[in-house]
Amino acid sequence: MGHWVDDLSFLPCLYVILCYSISHYFMFLDSVTGYLITSIRNMSLVMMPIISSKEAADDKSCVRNQVLVRLMEPPVEYIMKCVFRDPHQQASDVLLELGLGRNPAALLGKYSYVSVILHHLLKELPPEIVASNAVKILDLIEGTADASFDQCMNFRLLGFRLYEKGCSLEVLNIVLDRILQVVCQYQDLDAYLKVADGYADIILQNQMKSQLEILLKGIADRACNKWVSDNEMESLQSVFAKILAHKKCLKEVLEMVHLLAYVYVL
């Protein structure tokens, strides 16, 4: 294990210790959140060369970089929770200090961000900020496709977060149209299902029949003539359970276009 140990390997452990110490002993100091946000920015800078060099690296270096990123994810998650747990800290101030703009409505889609950090930021953002900046957050996700985190999981998370608060039908249509354009390029059933599951509740709640038909047809096309894995089956069952939960009777479910093919897959 000695060849794995270097300065970078110690960073996650040091950050966990720092976060625990600060949150446990100094949680009431106004300056604490600033230190935590600085640590997030620093970790983003540390991760950038790791994830950007993956294509040129040999197999051993690639595996090593993946291990380092996985080690750094728990501290990122913990720090984000601490930052947004502070009742004195305005979300707009956090976004500013993270380099995403002072005004939540000006969330910058061109900012180069690390996927894993974006994921945990999106998990902790207040629902009203997610709802009011849905399209720009989508821009940010589309512009962030590095090796630190699966991009489809960020698309999926945005769907779950939008369902929490809800937003205008106009914005939902824009987001869903773009999401459908993204997933139609997926050949992998697992990634397609993950994103579909994230938006199923929104589509069903707003009675978006055409979008639902497109999603179901995409599932049936990708699941045809292939062995469905356990993970894929779990997502399939989740989508189907949401359909049943939102429909008043089974007849409505069975009348949906493409649904018979979908049920056959199950």
C-alpha cells in the first residue's frame, strides 16, 4: 500500500477531520462556513488535473485517480451538508463563494465544475433555488461531464429536486424537452432508466402524455432482446410503481401507448 500514499491521498482524511472539528466545536462562529467553502474550492482545484488527465494516463494511473476521487467524495458531501446547515448562511452567498454568481438567478452555466461536487451541491441547494434556476442548472450539468461522477446521476437528481418544489409548466416543458434529447442518445438501458426514474413523477403529475409515451418507448426499445440486470430491474419497477401510483385505475395504465411492450419487459 506504500506506493499509494502521497500528499494527495491524505487530503480527504484531513478534510474530514477538519470538518468534524469545526462543526463540532465552532458551529456557531460566522467564519466557519467561509473556511468550509474555501475547502470545497480547493478540492475542486485538486480534482481538476486528476479527472482531466484520465484519457492520457495508463490503466494503473487511471485506477489510482479513480480511487483518489472516491476518497474525496465523502468529505465533499459532508462539507456541503455543513455549509447549508448553517442558518446564518444565505444560499446566494454560498453560490457566490463557490464561483457560481451572487444572484441565484445568475447561476453560471459556463463555469467549469467537477461533477461530484456539483452533485452534492445540487443535493443541498434549497428547493426554491433549484426550481427558480432549473434551466441554468441543467446547463451546468450538461457542461460538466468528467470522470468524477456519472453525468446521468446529476440529470436524475435534478428531476427529483424539481419534483420537491415544482415550477412553472413552461419551465418544466423546456427541461423535459432537453432531457428527452439527452436520453435519446443513451444506448445503455441502465443510464436511460436512471434518468427516466428521476422525471417520471413530474411527467405523471402534470399529465404529460406525449413525454411519458416517449420515455416508455425508449425503455422498451433498449430492453428488447437483452438480459435485464438487477439494477435495471429495480429502476423499471420504480418507474412502473410511479405510473400505478399516479393513475386512478388500471384501465388507464393499460390504455397507454407502448405500455404492453413495457409490461412484457417486466
